[in-house]
Amino acid sequence: MCYFWYLLWRSPFPDSLVLCCRRFLRKPNVAEASEQFGLLAKELKQEECLQYAGFCNLAVARCEQTLFNAAGEALALTDAARLFLQAEKETQRLQCPGFEEHLQAATNCYSFAIKVYIELNQPVMAASLCLELGNALKEMNKPGEASVHFQRAAELQSQVPIECLLSLGKVATCKIITRDYDGALAVFTEMQLLAQERGLQVPGTCTPVGAFMDIIARCEVSRVLLLMLLQ
């Protein structure tokens, strides 16, 4: 190898060929590659090539993973997911035939980003991405799929009762839209018990206050209406 480098330095080959060989043989600069992919993603996004910009962000995520930069990887995956999601919305707006491949790519990117945030012990960030994906799926008339992600968000928000209850409320709404009234009834029952057990209470009593009281009232009314519907 030393002899090969000596020939490159001393040979009469064209400078361009020598420079190319040196670049080929040098150790890869992953940080530089990540930066270049990021710049290319921005250019493609400006040109409205959203899915290709998403692929570039996936390359950025791969570089950040190689650099053991989990936060950068999660951010790049999130950017890729949003670009793929935007591409799918544009495809649907134009009524172009397709197999929802952009939506599938977005879902996968969100899932990987959520996994990274969980590994980083950042459940709040993971839950926010679950909600983001769930809201997008609900807007695309996919309430059944959306409810799965809302449920996961609620599980990740178990340490923050009010946020957990709001996510469960989204789960119940999706189940009502899909006519799963038994499932909706079970969710509202769970919400009421959670609000009573973990909600803020008046000192010295077991009476919930504030938003928790409103949630309990909503759950009671919803449960009565669902029971009447199921009879």
C-alpha cells in the first residue's frame, strides 16, 4: 500500500486522476456526507421533489446513525417522514393512482424515529410523533389506523395524566367513527377511572377539579349515549 501511494505521488498521471484516486482511498467523511445530503434535501424540497428530498433525509439519518448521533438521526427521520407524508397528500390531492407507497414510507420513518426517541428516554417526543401520525391518518380517512397510534401516544404519556386522557379521547373518537361502539365504551370507561384516580383533587376530598372534572362529565355522558346505542 505504501508503494502504491508513492506511485500516486510520483507518477506522471494527470492531476485529476491522482486526486480521484486519493478521494477514493481516503477514509469516508461521514459528517461531510451528512451535510451534503442535507443540502441536497433542501434543494429538492424547494423544487417540490418531496419524495426524493425524503430519501436524502433518510441518507442523513443513516449517516447520523454511523456517527452515533441518535438525536440527529431521529430529527432526520422525522423530516423524512413529513416529506413523504406531504408527498402522499399531494398525490391524493391530484387524484393520481398509486399504492400509498409514500404513506407507507412516512409511517415507517415515524416508527423508526419514535423508536429512537424511546431509546433516548424521551417519551414526550415519541408521543408527539405518534399524535402527529395519528392526526395525519385521521385526516386521510383512516381512523382505524389512527387509533393505534393515538393509543400508543397515550401509553407513552402515562406519567402525564391530562395528556394521556386527551390521547385516549382521540382513540374513542376514532372508534366511534369506525362504529366500534363497544371499544369506544371501554375507552371512555378507562378515561373516567383514570381521571378519578390520577386527576387533581380538592384537598381533603376525592373530588376532581378543573379539566379532570370536565373529562369525567364528558365520559359519563358519552357512556350513557353509547349504552343507549348498543341496546
